[in-house]
Amino acid sequence: MITDSISPTATRVIWGFDGHMSYPMNLMLLCMDFDKMLGGDLATGLERLKTKLETE
């Protein structure tokens, strides 16, 4: 996660994943819905980050 203050009242957040998965496990990635699996957790994390940044 990278945060960048772009103004006194705004922060840009860059959040992502990086990794490597070898064959044949990488073929499973085609069948997985990562938004469904991780979307809720990422949204919760961003809301918590927002709360923390706004209270400091």
C-alpha cells in the first residue's frame, strides 16, 4: 500500500497485489473471482484507513 498526500484534505491510496504462481496452479486463477473473494476485505481496509487518516 502506498499513500500520497495530495492536499491537506486528500490522500491518494494505491493498493494492490504482486506475486507469482507456478503451473499448474496458475491455471486456477482463470476460474477465480478475486473481486468476490477479496472485495469486501479491501473495502473494509480502505474504510478503516480513511477513519485513521481523518483522526490523526
